[in-house]
Amino acid sequence: MNLENIQKEVVALSLECGAFMQKEAESFDYSKVELKGKNDLVSYVDKELEIMIANRLKKVLPEAGFITEEGTQQIDNNPLKWVIDPLDGTTNFIHGLPVYCTSIALIDANELLVGVVYEPSRNECFHARKGGGAFCNDKRIHVSKLNKISDSLLATGFPFYDFEKIGNYVKILNELMQNAHGLRRLGSAAVDLAYVAIGRYEAYFEYNLNAWDLAAGALIVQEAGGTVTDFSGGDNFVFGRELVAANSIHTEMIEVIKKYW
């Protein structure tokens, strides 16, 4: 299995997906939106992209299974899987906010092998393979060198359907808002992770995440020199529903989160 060639194939595919997204964004009709659950939106763009991506990836690596947000592909027992979010930031896309992307990762059990996040509105393709470094388009990227929360810009996400832990989460937000340069919420976990990798944020954290939200971006952060863990500082972040990705302030972020979580 040649990860470099696979990475190139996924980058090319992601660019095609972005072109399709931008074309559909020009004439998108809100009446075509469906509701999967409370505040959980989906459109025909998500579904068509997922099918297109899967069909192409079956040719790239026929033996791999799938984990997909829209469930258009059957998941098998092969530990080697593509993890796909065809349109991360669907709510933004539907409302005309230009922060959304395609996120595609290849994993072997919990091991991240390839990750690609393409944000078409900025024409930025973030990509990495295990041991190969992280890139934005053709340029090597690295996490920020700032080393204190007090100097940092942070990112997070807000729960939109499961509010059981919102009280504890607000306490974390309260402390960080008062001690960092700012706290941003763009609405796309994959974009947030890519921005940590390129140094626009020093850290990103969120809970209630799915594997397709974070797998690609997490690898890109790691290959850009960052650290990715769950809220306890462990390695159960791909399927553990929570994640902290950061540069050298990672330990400081974990200390804050552990106070309230």
C-alpha cells in the first residue's frame, strides 16, 4: 500500500468535490434540506458527494471499508477503512456561510494513515500521510510557536443536539474566554483542525464529535507537529467523541479542561 500515491489520489478527488460544492452553492435551494435529527441538517449535496467519493475510493483501495456520515456505504469488518465527511459544515453551507469542506481519511483500526481536508471557499487543501509531514496545497505547514494560552487564539464547537454536559462545558469556555486572545466557533471541526495545523489557532477542542468530523484533520495536526488527544490526555479521540488538538499549549489546555470535565 503506497500511502504517497493514495494521498495524491485523495487530494485530486477532494478538489473535484470542492468544485461540485461551489457550483451547487450558487443555486442552492433551502427547500431541499432534510432533517436527520434535532438541528442535524443534510442536503442532496452531502449525499451525492458521499456516493461520488466512495465510488472513486473503491477503485483506489478496493479492500478498504467505509465509515461515512450519511450512511450511503455499507461498513464491513475490515479494520482498514475510509472515513468520510463529504460536506463538513453543512449548516454553514445551507445558510451561505463560506466555511465548509470535504474531509477524507484512511485509517487502520485507530491508526491514522492519510488525511485530506479541502476548503473550497479559500481553495486550501490541507493534506498529510503518516510520517510524511503536513501541507496546505504544496506548502509544508507547522503548528504555531506560541506557547501560552494567554497569547493564543482558540477554537471550539457548540453542542447542537446533546446538551447533557453543557454546564461543565460552559465553565471551560468561561475560563478560556477570560484568559486567551479569543475563542472562535466556525462550525466545521475539520476546518478548525486544519487551522490548528497551519498555525491560525493554537488549539481546538470539542465534544460530541464523530470519527468523520476529525480523522483527517487530526492526522494533519499531528504531522504538522501538534498533539491530539481526548479530554483526559489519552489517545481515544478517533471514536471517543471528544478531542483536544493543540501546539505546545496542549498540556495547559488539558489542565483547564480537567478542572470541569
